[in-house]
Amino acid sequence: MSFTSPWLLWALFAASIPLIIHLVNRWRHRSVHWAAMEFLLRAARETRGTKKLLHYLILALRVLAVAALVTAFARPLLSSFFGWGSSGLNEVLLVLDRSASMDARPDKTNSLRDAVPPLVESTFAQLGSCRLSLLDSTTGSVTQIPAPEALADLTVSKTTDGGADIPALLQKAIPYLEESGSGKTEIWIASDMQSTSWKPDSPLWSSVRQRLAALSIPPSIRIMALRDRPETNRGIRVRQAQVNNGKLVLDLEVLRQGFNPNQPESVPVHLSVDNAAASATLQLAGESTTIRKEIPLPQGKESGFGFVSLPHDDFTRDDTSFFTFAPRPLANILICGPAGEVGKTLSLMSAPPGESHAGGPTFPDGNTAR
């Protein structure tokens, strides 16, 4: 049997408190012989054994009640203890959210270093013999983990400055489950449950549900929700940076956590473009605010870099967002195919109507390059 919080088992010493109270009460009383009570004591002597047994039974129940309460707080994992050995699982696929918000904890600890490995290790210990694999939000590839204890030391289990896309990750997990043929599988999703990572409005969710259900052995899913985040936090990111008519157009998104969504506020923001600093004030409302900011550029300026930042709070990793901007690159596409309808179709696929077409030479065999 394993426990989620084994350190609480030290409190089992509290189970001895009813016994100590019983012994103290026995030491406190002194026997005084009183002639008038001898008759009554003689009459009650026949039932003394039954009363003593009942007394000890009540004492034992008190001790067991305290021990059961402490064990419940330690959160035992009983499936391998009462589950006749193995859980029957062949593989556990850990889908890991490595977004920057996984580092936002009020006690200054790191979820991926201090919370996820012990949770995975304690839960994995009760499953018996099965394989552990990792699918992280940064690489998007599956890595085999030799043992849960190694999770904390792996590079692919560290937080990054990027975000996560949980439905896209689950979609990548499906081909792996189809090809691996692992049999009975569980998918564990370790995340801090940020809506920007889970994307509840994503059209991928319906496809993911259907494809998981269509597997020969549909996997069960376990959510490891790590909600221990700072009470309040603001974060900013640049969704898009582009040049339009001599102006830099920034599409900004500001997320607020722990604030009253019905109470607007003004927040200063610092902007820097090619080391030229500027400041502005953003009007925020709700949990998420999208703002378009236009910044005039010097004549002829078409590319560069910069950042936007909010005042620092308890979690600083999402207070600054960097960006670059440049003219949209011109895609050169070469199509080699037979002349006629097929070549025309390929040409339309490479550059739909409205886009510029450039003719190309015709090869001796009749093929055309575009």
C-alpha cells in the first residue's frame, strides 16, 4: 500500500492518546474501603467481567477511530493492496503541460520539479508492472521513461516560456497509441488547467473524442490538476506582429487571473521596438482582453524586434513577451507535372485565385514548371 501524503503517518502516534488518558485516570483514583458499599460491590461482582470487556472494547474503538482518521488524511492508494496484484494496465502515457504557467506557484516551487514527479511516482507505484511514456507540450514527441523517479531529471520535463495546446497534444497521442499496440492504456494529463492551454473552444476536441473512442481498446483518462497558482496574476503575449502602411501593428492578449472580471482596470504597459522605448495604458476587462496597438515606424523600416511588458507581479515569467517583425516572405513553388488539367490543378493548389502566378518553362516531355 502506498500513500499520497505519507508524512502524515507520523500523526499515528496520536492514536495512543485515548490509551494515555485511560492510564492517567487509573493512576488518579485511589481505592477507599467503605463498609456500607461492600454489599453493593459484592452484588455487582458477577457483572464486572462483562463491564470490563465493554470498557476495553470502547477504548480500542477510540484508538482505531484516531488511527483511521490519520490514515484517511494520508490518502492511501489501495488498488494494488486490495486489487489482487496488478491493475492490468500495459502503458501509462503522461501528457505534460510544460507552459510557463506551470512555474507559477505561491510558495515559489516548480510544479514540474516539485509536484508532478512525486504525484506520478506515488500513483504509478500502485499499478504493478507497466510502461511509462511521456508526451510533452514542447517537443510534441513521445519519450520512453525508464522509471518514474527519473522524471524530475529529464530535460523534456522542465518548464518553458511557451504555451501548451492540450487538444493538439492528444491528437498527436492517437497515432502513437494506434501504432504501439500497447493494449490497455491510461492517459494522464498533468496541467495547471489554464484555459489558454486547454482551449475549450478548439474544434479539435470533437475529433479527439471520436478517434479515442474508435481505438480497439479506448484508453481511460486521468487529470492531474495542479491548481496551486498565485491568487492574482497578469500575463501578456504578442499574438501577431506585422507592418502595415508604415506602422507596426501588434495584436496583444492580456490574461487576468484572480481579479473580478466585472471590474475594469487600467494597467501600464512598456513597449520597446529596436531599443526605442515607449509606454501606454491598457484598459482591461474580463479574464482575457485582446488589444491592437499601432506604432509608427521610421520611413523605410520594415523589420526589427522588440518586447512588451507589464509591471512585475508574483509570477514574472509571463510579464514580458518578445516579438520580431519582417515583410511576409515570398514563397517560391516549383511544380513539375504533366501539361493539361493535372498541371492546372497543381498550379491552383500552389497559388489560389487572387495570388500571383509565374509561368515556367515546359520540359521536353511536356511537363511544365511554375
